[in-house]
Amino acid sequence: MLIGDSPLIVHAWSEKAKRQMLDKQMKKATKAKEAKDPQADYEACFYRTASGGYGFPAIGVKAAMISACRFADLKMTLARGAFHIDAEMLDVIGEPRPREDMVRVGMGTADIRYRPEFVEWRIPVTIKINASVISPEQVANLLNIAGFGVGIGEWRPEKNGQYGRFHVASSAEVGS
């Protein structure tokens, strides 16, 4: 179980954003900009599990662990095959709230983004390991290093932020 140490900001690609990128790549004429709908933008940023709950991509947790290898004297190429998270989407346990942020987009233009933020959060995660390459203790250590120095989600430490930090739950925290 991962326990959040700082708020988690999620930002899934909306269908509208994907459609706009594809249209641009296909050289389709661009349409006039639609009026901003903060609530719709906020709702479109959620990752959802198969059951419709709040989610976070498992690959994001694994990528954080791989990135943390540089702090753990472990080769990234070795780690990629040493453990796996057999899920596409992990459950995020917590209540989100909307947040409004000023961001810089292409050529320094400012824009406002509306995204979900989980102030208190937990993510249950099961990791399969190749025990001849890595031990359960090394995996837990790698997760803690990833949670401290890399993070997950938007504005994480790896991207000059402070959000999305976490640690592996202690036995006392799992019971709470």
C-alpha cells in the first residue's frame, strides 16, 4: 500500500485533447476555441478504474520506481525486468477536490488548468518480482526512494514539483 505524503494531482488526457491532437496531425482545419468549462475540464482529468472508481496508471508507479534506480545503485535496464505490476489502472483511495493552476504552454503562453487533487490518498499495489534479481526488501526500498525523490502525477519532484510524494505503508498504517 502506498500512502501519500503530499497531494496527488492527476491529469488524464481528455477525449477532446486527444481528438484535437489527432486533427492537427491529420492537417484538419482547426475549429474556433470553445469556451472554457472548468467543471467539464476537471471531470475529464480523472483516470477511472474498470469499476468506475478513481484510478492511477500502474505504469506511472513502475516508471517512478525505474527512475528511482539512479538513486539506488541499481541498473534501470535490470530493474525493468525484475518486477512487474500486473494491472493497467490502480485504485486511488481518497476524496478528490478541484484545483485551479496557472500553467505555461507552448511559447510561454499562460493558461488555466482545472485538475483533481487528492490531499489524502492511498494506492494498493501488488508487485510481482523475480526473486533471483531483486528482493521484496529492495522493492520496498525502491518504492520509498521513488516516493521521496521521483513521485507520481503532476508537479512531482522529478518534474521540479512537490506533489505526488509517497511511502510504503508500515504494518501499523495498513491496519488503520
